[in-house]
Amino acid sequence: MNNPEISVIIPVYNEEESLPALFERLFPVLDGLKRPYEVIFVNDGSRDATLPLLLREQKRCSDRVKVVDFNGNFGQHMAIMAGFGCARGKMVITLDADLQNPPEEISRMVQCVDEGHDVVGTVRKVRRDSLFRKTASRLVNRLTNRITGLSLRDYGCMLRAYRRDIVDIINESAETTTFIPALAQKFAINPIEIDVAHSEREKGQSKYSLFRLIRLNFDLMTGFSLAPLQAVTMSGMLISLLSFLFAVFMFIRRLVVGPEAEGVFTLLAILFLLMGVTISCIGIQGEYVGRIYQEVRKRPRYVVRKVYGAWEERDGHA
Ligand code: UDP
Ligand code: MG
């Protein structure tokens, strides 16, 4: 297919168990749209049978399936970035491979783009994840909106559609650490969010450990806001002011009551608290500095081992 209207990008990392069901459900939905489409699978350094499964599917529908094979694990957002780099559709849809986002929702998203929306976000109506993930993500969504000044109801749901002009802008922002839904939202003029169904992960496990989730959220915060740095400065100023007032009070007290040396443990507690605050503040600065360092080293953001697909490649290393 030479001029696909719709490109579907799917990042895949160790999803051998989910892939057969994905193929079975995705292709009928796309065929049903009756428009030329392409599907780009990005294999993000899987160590299981993911690649052979993808390649078999690519052979079967070689006119509309492309497989971009990374030479390591560069993360979901980089995988999507690589997909964006070679997508040719007038609209691009991203989807997880684990079928937690039902492919059946794609037609509604396409309809929204047709109606003139440049970014279509989705909100998981009834979320099928652990209570811990749900509560944490509710808090994080709220906090992130506060900090970044964006307004997304569900940052975590990667079933999204982007119009060509937005994809072009994202391709121009060659960031090493990023969070694609937030990036798109920043450039969108007429975004919309629709409610979609959400299923439990039936096969395999989530690829995000708690540690990885925290790191991803730091990418989001540092990538889209300087508010944490300003909060550090403000709290430093507040603590200094309070300490000054306290010192004046202690000085007067010393003149009135005389020297006192009790309450050592209270003092220790306050000291430890302030030490914790100080270390966290250095950490927050470090999060920014580390990302600046990554950015200035200018290493490739991801490395493509090979691209399997009939049509030519627009973007190899990036
Ligand atoms: N994924 C990826 N690289 C990674 C982690 C995840 O390409 O380093 C893919 C994964 O295969 C899936 C999607 O990103 O298609 C979302 O991952 P997952 O379902 O594990 O995340 P969760 O739904 O638990 O947030
Ligand atoms: Mg999932």
C-alpha cells in the first residue's frame, strides 16, 4: 500500500503470549475501516519469541506490516518515537500490544480525527489494574496536571490518535527522555479525550516495575515543567525565613531566660528532617542535570538493527 491513511504503531517488548490474539483482533478492525492502513511493530529488544512472531506476520501481510527491530531495550516511548519516524499515514494511532486497550475502539478514534481533532486521547473508563496502580495513578494524574499545567485525564493510557501535523512536530522534537501524550498535548490545538474500555492484562506481565514507573514519572515532570525546581527554591526561602525568626526568638529568650541546653532529641529530629529535605532538593536538581547530560552527549536515542518491510526507511538512527 503506497499511501496509507492510517498508521498504527505498536511497541512490543516480550509479548510473545499476547501477539497471536492481538493479530487476530487488530487486523479485522483495520480492514473494517475500509481505508488504506499500515501497522508498524517496534520490537523493543525482546528476548522471547516476539521477533519471529512479528516477522511471520510481516511476511503474511508484507504490503501493510512493517517491523522495526531495535538492538536493545530503549523503552516504550522511544519505540513509539521510532514508529513515528517511519509512519506515513495522515493519522497515527498508538496502541499497546497486550490488548489492555481494545483495538475495537480504533474506529471511534478515527472518527474523532475526521471530525477535526488533532489529538485524540483516551480515558480508561473502568480500569482493570491493581488497586495500588489505580490509586497511585489517580494521584499522579492530578499532581502532573498541577505541575505541568497540562490537562489530561489519563496520562497512562497509550491508546491515542495523532494527526499528521502533530506527528511532524513530535518528530522534530528529538528529545532523549520524553512522554509522548504530554508532548502531543502541548502542541495540540483541538484535542479531545474519549472514554474507552480497558481490560486486564491476560497474558504476560506488566513491563513496568514500581521503579520504572517512578522513573517514567520523573521524565514527565522534568520534561514538561520547571515547577519542581521552583518549589525547591521557594521552600528554601521559606525555611530560611522561619529559621531567621526562630533565631531572633532564641536570642531574645537567651537574654531573658539565660542559656538552656535541653531538647537535644527534638533538635536531632528537626535536623534529620532538614537533612532529608536537603537531600531531596539536591536529588530534584540532579534529575534535571542528569537529563541535560543525556541530552548533550547526543548518543543515538535508539538503535535500529533492521527494518523489515517493503517500503523505504525515512529514519534509521535518531
Ligand atoms: N513496552 C515496550 N518497551 C518497554 C516496556 C513496555 O515496548 O520497555 C511495551 C509493551 O510491550 C506494551 C506497552 O509498551 O505493548 C505497554 O506496556 P505494559 O502493558 O507492560 O504497561 P502497563 O499496561 O502495565 O502500563
Ligand atoms: Mg499493559
